[in-house]
Amino acid sequence: MHATVLAIPHATVFAIPLWADLLAVGIGSVQGAMYASQFRNRRLDLLGIAIIGFATGVGGGLLRDLLLVTPPVAFSTNWYLPMTVVAALLGMLLARVFTRINPLIALLDALTIGLFGAIGATKALSLGLPEIPAIFVGVISAVGGSILRDLLLTMPIALMHVGSLYAVAAGVGTTALVILVDLGIPITIAAVTGVVVTTVIRLLAVRFGWSLPEQRSISRLPRPHWPRLSHRD
């Protein structure tokens, strides 16, 4: 009997460089710390800021690896935890230096979504996942950090509210990445394109207030008025 060999279209030896993953984690941690520093009434100390930064920086990667059933990359080396702590403290410092931090937070937020979306989709493709599951993993990886950040801050999850377009931006960016890989474009170029597309869509959504249609309750329809018939009818 001959063994049947299954060809996996996207299986490749490509591995995500450590510097790229650390860059995404660092930017995510800076953004998370700057975001948390806005809420003075929460009275977060340095440890609290570090925890928020860690959750924002590695949350998406942890969810990604959970979905892919692979060992968490964030716990595979000694680099990730110090990176998140240093980046979180840097974010806290930047929040005090800049008088207007909202534009910077929006930029870092969009860039974080783009980076984690591209890394998640790329890793999924390299493990042999089909296109649609790879896009799903990329989106979850992109928004995972912001979800954990909002949960720790006991705030409504921004992903689920009007005007965020987190998942939409990540979905379009990761879809562009997957299509380019299918067309034979080098995965590095496809990943950069995915990051740019996601970042631009997210920034445009913030700038122009783009959003998906809001959920609205269905108004009650008026009861039909039937004429009353007399006995003579």
C-alpha cells in the first residue's frame, strides 16, 4: 500500500522573527499604559500600570496561541515580560509628558491591531490553516489585547461598541494578507501590506467617525383595526 501524502498549501518554514513579535508586544504595552493613565480616578500604581501593559501587549498573542494549540510564545523566553514592563512604564511617562495624548493613543492602537493581526494570520498560515480560519485567528489576535485591557479596567469592551471598527479593520487587513499570500506574494510583503491596511482603516474610522449600523429595538407595529360587524351583517 502506498502512503497518502496531504499537501498543505500554506505550510512553510517561515517563522515570525523575535524582534517583530517583541515590537508588537512593546507597542501594545505602551498603548495600554497610556490608555490606562487617562483615568486618574482609578488611582493605578506602577504595578497596576505594568499589569495593564502586560495584558495589552501579550493578550492577543496568548489568545492566538490558545486557538492554534501551541505553547504560548510570551512564556517561551525571558524577553517578553521585561519588554512589557519597560514599555508600560514608558507609556506612563509619555502620558505625563504629552499634553494631548489621544492622537498618539489612537495611532499606537491602530498599529497594534495591524501588527498582531498580521502576526496571527501569518502564524496560522505557516501552521497549515486554511484561509478563513487564518483570518479569524488574525482578528482574534488583533483585538485580544484590547479586550483584556478593558476587562482589567472594568470598562465596557470597546470592540463591541459603535465606532470602534477594531474587528472590521483587522478583518480587512488580514484578508488582504491572505489574498496576497495566495497570489504568491512573499509573506513579508503581504504582512507589511496587512499592517498598513489595518492601521489606515482604523485611523480613518477614528478620524471620520465610521461605524457599523447601531443595534436598535424593533418598534411595535400598530394593531390592525378591523371594522366591527353588526348582527345584521
